[in-house]
Amino acid sequence: MRERVTDSFDIFEYLEHLRTRWRIPVLAIVTAGALAALIAMLVPKKYTATVSILIEPPGVTDVRVATAVSPVYLESLRSYERFGASDSLFAEAVKRFGLQDSQGMPPIESLKRRVLRVSKPRDTRILELSATLPNPQKAHELSLFLAERTVELNRSENISADREMLDEARRQVADAQQRLTAAQNAAAEDGELDHPDAISDSMRSNLDVLSEVREKLISDEASLAEYDARLQTAAPADLPYERRQAAALKARAATMRERVNELARMVERQKAAVATRTARLDRVQTELRAAEARMEAALTRLRDVQSVSGTRSERLRIIDPGIVPQRPSSPDIVLTVAVACLLAAIFSVLYVTAQFAQRWHALPDLVPAVRTRGHSV
């Protein structure tokens, strides 16, 4: 008798093993499906109501502009999830709809994780806010309340930001107006003083007089020099007359010289006054022009802020208030039964496979026993 020991896995034997034990997977699948269906029917039903909110870009006046947004911008809109998921807002909703008992149970944090879901689908400007409760009517009212309060919260934040910008712009206008008034008052006070042109006209007159006096002084000094020369050669009888003429010329020359000095000092003072008045006038006019430019810039900024007020930030608008859910969101009986049957099938097949593996490893031990029985026969 020829001995044969099989050491490799035989698929046909494995399939035969499964065929002979098909009742185990079938029984497991039926039992698991029935139990899953029973549990799913016994578990309290929960209903999910969803409200959709549109996030409108700032300053939207054209539909083409509204749609021409980048993926980076769309991703940045995820920050608006924090509006709908605000702890203070959810606490207000819990108090309004009585979602806690008199002892404050369950805690708001755990209740929020079970009840509320806020999400923004990828590459969209839609914010979805969902509420899950055993009562479908209350779930819808809760989701709609949270959506409305989210829109109001966004609007109040935009109004607050716009008000801050308007207040700052108005403060700048008031400051510019104050500086402009001060510059205008300085210009009015400066206008009451002598104008540099008037001082220049007076200085030119004094210069003309100074020129004439100098000419006379030169003429008198020339005549005096002539009389001094004539005194050297004059006859004794003419000396008294010549001396009186020379003395008169000296006195008049001295007077002319004082007049020249006085006019020269006056002209110097007028030159200094012209320089001082011109510098002051330039400074006052420069400050006035700067104040007017500052005032115009402040008014322009105020008009710009007023024109973009309310359109500077994104706006939220409810586009789908949702409906009262008709079918429960959980438990999903079909899905529960399908998962239970799948798991039962997998584990039952694994169990039958484990039985086959134990039987296969036990075959080599049976060969010696069979051989002994053959010899004894």
C-alpha cells in the first residue's frame, strides 16, 4: 500500500468544507440581521433638520464678480463655521428650547457635540447648519433659530466694524477741521499786519530819498572842498565871507550825513521787516494749504467709508430654511442590518476557516494510525 501525505493547501477540499457547513454562515447572518433590525427599531429615533446659509462676498454688485472667487478665498470662508458653532449662541438656544433639565444635564459641551453640526462644503460659499433631536419639529426650529442668530451675529459684527471705521473717519475730519480753523485764524490775524509789498514800497521810497540826499551830500562836500581851496588863496578882505560860506556848507553837510545815516538805518530795518513778514506769510500760507489738504483728505476718506459701509465684509443670507424632517436620520435600519449581516458573514466564514485549518493540521497525525490498522488487518 502506497503512502501519500498532502502538505499543500487544497482549495477544493476547502470549498467542500465550506459547502458542508453552509448553515453556520447563513444562521449567523440571519441572526445578526434580525437582532440588528430589532435593536434599530427599539432605539429612539432622531431627526436631523438642515438650514443652508449663503456667504455673499463683500461689495457684490455683479453675479460674475460674485462667482469669480479663488479656492483660497473659499477655504478662508470656513472661519464662518465659528459663527454658527458659537458656544454662547448654542447656550442661548439650549435655554430657549429647554434642552437641559432643571439640574443642567446633560452638559452643554456634550449636548452640542450630539445635537449641532456646522460645516461648509468644499469649494462652495454655502454654510450648512444641522440640528439633531428626537422631536423633528423642535429640530427644525432649533436649526432655523441658530441660522437666524448666526446671520444676525454676522450682521452685528459688520455694523460694529463699520461703526468703528466711521467714528475714526469722523474723528479725523473733526481734527482736520480744528487745524484748518486754527490756520484760517492765523491767516486772518496775519492779514491785518503790513504786507511785505507795502513795506517794500515804503523802502523803495526811502531808497529814492536816500539817493537824493546822498547826491546833495556829495555836491555839498564838493563845494566845501572848493571853499577850502579858495580859503587858501582868498584875499584878506574876502576871508570872512568865505569862512561863513564854508561853515554853512559844513553844517549842511553834517545834517545831510545824519539824514543819510538815518535813512540807511531805516532801509535796513525795512529790509529785515520784509524778510520777517515774507517768512511769516509763507509759513502761514503753507500751514493753511496743508490744513486744507488734510481736511480734503479726511472728507474723502469719510465719503469712501460711508460709500462702502455695509459692503466691506461678507454677508450671510439664509437661502434654504429647510423643512420639518419626515424620516429619521438615525438609526438607519437598512444600513444597520447590512453592516450586521456583513460582519456576521465575515466572522462566520473566519470561524469555518479556522475549523478547516485545525482539521488540516491534524491530517498528518492520522496517517500513522491508518498505517498501523492496515498491518494489523
